[in-house]
Amino acid sequence: MTEHVLVERRGPHLRLLLNRAERRNAITVAMYAALADAITAAQDDPELRVITLEGDGVDFTGGNDLADFMKEMPQDGQTDIPVWRLLRALATNKLPLVAAVHGNAVGIGTTMLFHCDLVVAEEGTRFKMPFTELGLVPEAASSLILPALAGRQLAAKYLLIGEPFGVDEAERFGLVTHRASTGALAERLEQVVGALLARPAEALRLTQRLLRGVDHSAVLERMNWENGHFSERLTSDEVRDAITAFFAARTSR
């Protein structure tokens, strides 16, 4: 466990909070492990009825902590590293999962939302998936799920070019389900969670499973495909050059 992920039990509600505001909630390997463990453990808890995912500070998350990720990058053939464990846990989760996002939602901060049942976004939220800018490929089965949601051309704009988009676009193609005015994200999230908890528990679980389907093979297969390319890319000169340029630009600011 890490202090950068707060796991809070509120009766039938499990709250997961990214708690690294001083680094824009950039996700470390330890944070991936904590999130994966919490979501996996929740599956066997009959008292839990909803999971929420939030971020502290000005951003939901700035994406991967690149320095930490490169230091801990997977070896060939590894499939049990924390980030892959989290992605599998999200894909096979059997509890209603609600994300509350604000500020910037970068990389995994956007792609993990494709596995949430409901997404509450504060006005001004900015979504961005800059994988190709870093010499990488998409993850979290986003190359499968995003075209199904938004169409291939919009998916290409967001994944090939990495163009950012806002709440209006995200709501239009179905990523965002609920909006919150500035400063009212926690209140809006509480309303959504309250509505879920007001439903009969078994009906809620069964409906969530019907919506997701019982066969996760296509999503998991795409994740494995993406992960293989992602791992290969991490050792490429393109990635090393892109990440070096990223850190150089950040230092010069």
C-alpha cells in the first residue's frame, strides 16, 4: 500500500482517492499496485455496492510518473506488473464504478475512464492521451473501446495525434455521463452515488454485469496486444528520445 492512494470504506461505498496532489497525481508503480489490490479485493466483498475513483488537488491525474515508470519498466514477457494488473481489474470489475474527474486527465487518466460505468466531470476538465508524442501506443484497450464509442475518425484524432478534448466532446460521444459546475464535483458525485445506493443491491449488481457482459475476452485480448507493443516501445530509441525531450522541456519552464 502507498499513502498516495487513499482507500476509504464508507459502508457499501469504497472510495479510492489519488493522493499525490503535489505531483498532479502522477501515478507511480506503487500507486498502480494499490489501486489494483483495492479493486480486486472489492470483488469478493458482498457488502460493497459501489466504487468511486477521485483525484486530490488541481488535477485528476497527470498520467504516468514517467521517471518511476521507466525505472520499473516491465521485462519481456511480464504480465503481472502493477499497471497491467490494474487494467485487468478494471476490465473485469463487477461493481458499479464511478469516476469523478477535474482539471487534467492525461493518458491513463483518460483511458481508465473507458472502464468506468459512470463518469462525472467538472466543467473545464481536459482529457488527453499523448501516447504517440512519447513514442508509445495506447493502453487499457482504448484502441478498441474508443472507436466503438466515438467512431474511428475521432479516435484517430485523440490517439494518433493526441489532441486534447473537453467535457462537451466527452459528453457528446458518451465518455462523460454527468457534469458538475466548477467547485461542485464532490456534491455531484455524492448525488450519483446516492442514486446508485438507493437501488436494490442485487438488481444493481446484475444490471451492471448485463451492461458489461460476461465475456471480457475481446477487451483482455486487446489489452494484451497493446501491452506487448507498449513493452517493446519502452526500450526503443524513439521513446527514450521523446521522454528525454519531455523532461528537458519541463526543466526549462
